[in-house]
Amino acid sequence: MVKQVNLALLGSGYWGTKLASEYIETHKYLDKFNFVGIVEPNKERLAYVGQKLNLPSSKLFHDVNGCLTNPDISAIHIATPNETHFHIANEALKQHKHILLEKPMALNTRDAFKLARLAESSGNILLVGHIFRFNAALLHVKDALKNQDIGILRYLHLSWLDHLDPIPHRDIIFDLLPHPIDIVNYLTDEWPSSIYARSIVHDRPNDRKIEDVGFVIINLPDGTSAEINLSWIQTGMKERVVLITGSEASIKIDAISQEATIYRSTGKTNIPISRNNSMQSMITHFVNCISGTDNPNNSSLVGALTVNVLSSARRSITEGREVRVHE
């Protein structure tokens, strides 16, 4: 039985800062959990976030390797840039740390499965930050689909739209597509058998050409299809919407507001849903998995299979054709 989970957060960007705020709150109420602090190599950024969150200097660290080799730290949450995920997680697992790793867990399928296998052989927990598995609206709709409340599932449409200034090395497929792919798997318990993807490149400031719009169609083994729209140029709008069409009714989910509406031929009805703090639920689940009281919901296998689909989407764009996910 784990006596206490001592966790350090690696990364203090936009998402890392939000996570840090949640960990500070979690530290106050969750038994056997201790938030050690934030690890950020950029000292200026670390000082800024520390001041913003009112953290003492004793909870601010800039040495990543020192964190990974510190025997008093039993768990880490990796919220660093995507291209660093594999290297840091690989080293952390070799140091027998439990890990919550932000998506995508790696930038290629081979590395993703390497991490999953290493976690299995080391006996450490490795979860991936597929946070929408903890979203109250999606939890409710998953049960509705299981009970066939809308009849037989026919089709899904997901819109993942935002406005984002260009970030070096950022890939719209590996950055925006992981959550929609995971949501489709979570709701249907199926992985795509084939995928077709295309992207659009637009001119950005300083003569930069950025791939900032994507269209993805996936086919599931049971004949169900899903269409996913991705965008970084949706000015003034952030949208995380899932539309589900069944043989008897349709459901629209706003994953941000955690609202869902069911549409039938007789009219529409708002589904009563008690909103939850998805981030806090994911963090608590991670700690409970370490202590042995929960079974992983967002496992490393889920993360690795998601990366496999992302790699297939990338290949589809490059080759200009529909590809089999496992070819």
C-alpha cells in the first residue's frame, strides 16, 4: 500500500500553469497526496508562475534531471512540449516514477509503444492526459449510447476549433486530433480501421506557411464513420463539440460547457448534467491508480493506440489517400 504520493509537475506553460493551480487545490483535500512543486528550466518563466500562483521558492525547481533522480519524488506529471514527451517519460520510467503524461505520449507509434512496454515491465503507472474521459457530459452520453437511447449509432461529427498563434514545431494533427480520436474510442469502444486526412496551409506573419486547418474522416470496423474538423484560425471562437447521430435520435455535446441536448422528431430536450472539474477528476484518478484503488481509465495502451491513429492521419496527408490504420 502506498503511504504517500509525492508529485512534481514538469512544465509551466499555459496548460502546466492550469494544472499547477489544480494540484495546489488537490494538495489541500486529497489524503496521501503531496504536491512537491513545479519543475521548469526557464528560470524567468518559473519565477513568473511562482509569483502568479503564490508558491514559495521551496516549490520551484529548474533541474529536470534532479527531479527525475530524486528518490523522494514518486510521481510526475509531464506537461512539457510534445517533442520532449518521449525522452522525459522514458527517463522517468527508468527511475521508477509513476507518470501522468500529456497527450500525445510520443510523436511516433514506435516510441509510444516503447513507453507502454517500459511501464508494464517496470510496474509503474503510466497514464495519458486524455482529459475528456473525465468530462461529465461525455460520461453521461457514453451511458446513453450503451443503453441505445438514440437507437443504433450511425455517425459522429467532431469540431475542434480554436485560434492559436504559430508555435514552432507544433503539428495540428498531433496537437488537436488526439482528443477527438480518443473521444470516438471512448464513446464507441472501437478504433479506426481506416482514415483519410487532409490539411490546408495558410500564410502567417513573417512569411511563414502554417498547416492550420485539418479535415479527417475515420471509419470504424462496425461501419460507423466519424468526421473531424480541426482549426487554429477560428477567430474569436473556441469550440469543442461532438454531434452523434443515431437511428432514432441525435445528441449534441458541448464539451467545454458540459452541456448536452438530445434531438428527436418530436423536439429537443436538454439533458440534465452536473458539471464536474475534469482536470481534478483526472488528477484524483491518477493518485488512486498509484494507490491501487482505481483501475486505469486513460492507460498507456490507449495513449499508444491513439498515437498510431495520429501517425496514420499524418501518412494519409503525406500520401494523399485513405490508409489502413494497421497497414
